[in-house]
Amino acid sequence: MLYREAGDFKTSYASDNQTFPIRFDRYAYWVVMAVAFLVLPMVMNDYWANSIVVPFMIYVIAALGLNILIGYTGLLSLGTAAFMAVGAYATFKLTTAFPAMPIYLVFLLSGLVTSAVGVLFGLPSLKIKGFYLAVATLAAQFFLIWLFTRYGWFFNYSSTGQISMPERSMFGVTITGATASSTAVYFTCLIFTVAMAWLARNLTRGQMGRTWMAIRDMDIAAEIIGVNPLIAKLSSFAVSSFFVGVAGALMFGVYLGAVEAGEAFGINKSFLVLFMVIIGGLGSILGSFLGAAFLVVLPVLLKILLVDNLGWPADLARHLEIMIIGALIIVVLIAEPHGMAALWRTIKDKLRLWPFPH
Amino acid sequence: MLDQPAEGYVTADGRQIGPVVLELKNITLRFGGVEAIKNISFDIREGEIRAIIGPNGAGKSSMMNVISGFYVPQEGEILYKGYKRRKMPPYQVARTGIARTFQNIALFEGMSVLDNIMTGRINLMKSGFLKQALWWGPASREEDEHRAKVEKVIDFLEIQHIRKTPVARLPYGLKKRVELARALAAEPQILLLDEPMAGMNVEEKEDMSRFILDVNDEFGTTIVLIEHDMGVVMDLSDRVVVMDYGKKIGDGTPDEVRGNQDVIDAYLGVAHE
């Protein structure tokens, strides 16, 4: 089976519009799904689940959200971690106020709460753009974290200032809290990741995605052909924040379990997600996956290679990691502004012609 | 000068020209102390090809921007379909059935040709946010229906071979054509073309002229056109407005305008005593 469209005739616009136009890609997609749902849970141990797979999936959701804002709509945000914190604290408040509420619903509602907050902090985007907007979102980052650490209501006046996730289960399976099995955590993250990626794909391929991209590419022309910039920009903030909020809710609810806003959702995390989007590929769903995978796996790989095998001190490995990421960002921005997803596209274009490139 | 009946007439080549659809009354537009448009009035009839010509800096593009709502004139009023148009942002003007192209191509460079043209249908697509997010029945059906309409425009303008190409990779002439396609996809009643043939070679100009005539003929679209190539303007248009230094110096059929002494002076210069 060769990698090409030839012979795979599309007879309707629906089939021409599908996500994976090449048959090989469609099969590959189902194989990946089968591995994720059936094979991985059987072969994976707790270490791999907790240090790589679960954070990878949570970061994918956050990166998808940020990619909708930056990659698709062209609005720069440095407040991602603060919006994740909103999702986390919303989860905490909702689930302690309504203990009977299904936990998946809590995660979704937390996303909606974050959406509302995101729209509020997205308002400046109607007047300013680019660098100045980034600074405005930076204000969100510092203000929200300050709010969450300062006002006792948000952490139920606990003496430590931390929020910790109580035990919640659905259909008799414990999903959050200390006793949750890593399989339950894995499947929760997997279900959310697949669903959110599907939503992101649908939104970006339809008219909504096109209005976002129109605003990104040339906002004045977009307005003249009938795009309402107010709705386009704020809807982008709303959707983006929804994704980021759900990621924050999962990060707190099923992954970390206990969180202190300033520590878990500091500016560093905002930049981490931003780097995922840049390295992975702006304006690409696949790019969000690639970027998240790269930045989650890289530290683990470096640790295994340098600390465990070569016996380097751990802080040296950590510094090396920062340097590598920094260098990569510069290289990517100069050489391939559309990131790893664009590299993958180039490979696909070559594959289509292989082995006769002329 | 103009003595056509108000309810419309039939041109020599058999096209039906209707009553006045858009009327500009005493429009004055200032940028600070500069008067870009000085007290200009003219009308546009349904189904006609109306050209605006004039030397560089005459205020033609400003006029276009006034019609498309991008600039709001300080004085004067715009009557559209008999009603005074209230002050509204450009995206609402687009919804009233006015589409345009730009002098410097304003396509969405990061999107494919197909997506660019589909974006032109923004005002015609109705399915809401949730339906789109779930790609649920009506949303995907609507997408396909509009795709079919867009394919007709693509056929019409003969750009089938590039429909999936990113716009950034296209040559200039094709970009101009894609921009026309995007405007046409909106199914406008009035189509504003700001120098559709600027920078084109003779062959491309002929193609573009043919498309403009076909659009007007087949869809009955009213066309307002800014163009510098006098041959093209005189051939295509039913009536011509001539501007110079923000003032209207001529208005009428191509023949009337060609014989107008003010117009000749503006283009060829006047001997000063």
C-alpha cells in the first residue's frame, strides 16, 4: 500500500472535506486509536503513565487551546497557566460545593467557567494586538494567580493555601483522589483528549475556523467581507480558554491531586505551553500533539540518558534541557515557523511522490 | 447629460438596466485638514457597470471605501435601495449585499484558495457554534451545500486547478482572480472592484474583462469599477464618473465623458497662459 491519493476517488464534497484524505492516514489513525484504547493500558506501567503519557495528554489539550488562539486567530496570549488555574480552582470549588455532581461534568463546567474568564480578559484584544495584547494577557497571569493565593474563598480557607482534590468516582470507578488507579486516570485523560481534539478539528475546519484564520491573516479585509471582529476574537478566546480550562481541571483533578496556584500555574507553565505550540506548529491540530509530545518526552529522555546512564548531576541535566529548548525555539522560528507539523507535511508531500520524485 | 428613464432601460447590447439602487448625495470626506472627497454626488443603477476614473490621488479609492463602509464621510448621505443608510461598521455593510475587492490584494494568505472563497460566504452560512463544534448533521450538510455553490464560482472563474493551493503560493494574476471569486461567493448585489486589472498583462486583462462582463450578464450583479486602463473602462462601462482632486468633473456615458473638456484637461493638462 503506497502513500498517495491516486485511485482513491472522492465522489462527494463530504468525502473531499474529510480530515484524512489519504487512505493510509485513515488506517494509521485507527491504528493509533486502537493502540491508545486497547494496547497501551495493558502494557504501560505506572511510571510511564504518570511521567509521560498522562501529562502529555493534558498538555495536548492545553496546547490545542492555545493553538486556537495564537495559531488560528493570531492573538498572542501569555496567560495560559492562569487560565489553567481557573479550570483547576473551578473544579475544586464545584466539586466541594456539589459533591454528587459527576466528575466529568465538573471538568466540563470548569472549562465553561474558564471560557467566561477568558472572554473577560480577551476584551483588550478588540483594541490592541500583537505584542501589546501579550502584555495585557500577562496581566491576567499575575492577577489571577494573586487572586487565587490571596483570597481564602478560592481554596476553602485551608491552612496551607493549597487545594486538594477529594475522591470522586463515576459508575463505581474511582477517578480522582489518592486511590484512583492509573488506568482510570489514563482513560479519563484519553477520552478528554480525543474528544477535545475532535472538537478542535471540527471548529477549525468549519466556517468558525475560517473566520478566525481570516482575522489572523488580514483583519481589515475580514471585516469588509462580513466577519464581525468582536465575535470572531471573543469566540476564539472563549473556545481557547475552554480547552485550557479543561486541561487545568485535569491537571489538578486527576494528575497532581493537590495544587498551589503560584507553584503549579506560574508563568513558566504559560511559556511551556507556548513553546509546545511554537515547536509543534502554529495553526495545526497535529502540531499541538507533536509539540506536547516533544516537550514532555524531552526532559524524561535527557534524565534517563544523562542522569541515569552517564551519572551527571540532575541540575546540570535540567539546565541543559532549558538550553536545548531555547535553542530549538530560535531554530524553529527562523527555519520552520510552522513547526514540526510543517516538517511532517513536507515529508508527506515527498512520500506521495516516492519513489519517483519527477 | 443623463436622460434615461427612472424606471430603467435596455442597453444597446440588450442588457436590462434597472432603477437607481445606490445614490451618493453630497459626500464630503476629510482626513484632518485634507479634503479627499469634496461634495460629490452620483448614483448607481441596478445591473449597470459603473466606472470611477481619475488621475492618481483623485479620491477614487476613498470613494470606494465610503461605499463599502470603511470610511464614514463627514457630510452627505448614502441612499441604498431607497433608504438612507445609517452609520454602520463594514461587516454590516457586507451583509446588505455589497462585496468588494482591493487594490492591493487582500486575500487570507495562510489559507487555501477554497477556504478563502468559502470565507466569502460567511454571511450566508447559518449553522451555530455548537453544531459546528460537533460537526452535527445540519452543519456538515450546510458545509457541503455551500461548497457546491463555491465550486460553481470556481468553475466560473476557471480556477479549478488551484482550489487546494495555499494562496501565498499563487502568482499575482491568479490572486486577483481568487479575490474576485471570494467577493462573488458572497452573491452580492453590488460588486466593488478596485483596480481589478492593475499590474496585469494584456491577456490577463482580457480574461478579467470577460469575467466582469459575464458576472454582470449572468448574475445581473451591479458593478462599480475603478480602473486606469482607459480602453478597458470605455469598453466595459455603461456610465463613468470622473474625479480629480476630490471633485467630480464628469459623469455620463463613455462617449459623453470622452468629449468633456474638463476631463481632457485633467488627463492631458491645461496650457497656462
